[in-house]
Amino acid sequence: MTVFLDKAQPKTWEAAQTFSAAVSEAATELPLNHVSREELESAQVSLGDEAFAAAQWVGVAINTFNRISLLSLHPVRERNADGKIVR
């Protein structure tokens, strides 16, 4: 997912979500490319250092959980159209 971010974008909830998603996505797609580096720079400017660091840790935590989950080879339970587990 490539999200093009504007450094002048106002600090709204939606903008914060967009920047946070870009930070998490960058943690998934390593090594960083030119576009990813620009997105991270924009995210840090918009979110501020503390929120940017938090978004990085969230991305690391999610990616770690997903990798452990995949490596465990656990069976994925079937879900219905409402997202409820089918027994």
C-alpha cells in the first residue's frame, strides 16, 4: 500500500490514521525505498515524535504477531459472512 502524504495536511483524525498506516506499512516492507522514506518523514512531521514512535511500535508489534502466527501453522477457523466463527 503506497500512501502519498502531504506535509501540509492538517492534523485531523483521518490524517493521523493515514500517517499511522503509512508508518505501520513501512515496517512491513523492508528495506525502505525512496517513496517510503518520504512518507515516513511526512508522517513524523505531521504526527510529532511521540506519536510517530508509537506508530512505529504498533507496526512492529502487529508484524511480529503476524509472523509468529504464520510460523505456528495453526488452523484458521472458518467464519460466516458476519465474521462469526463457524463451529
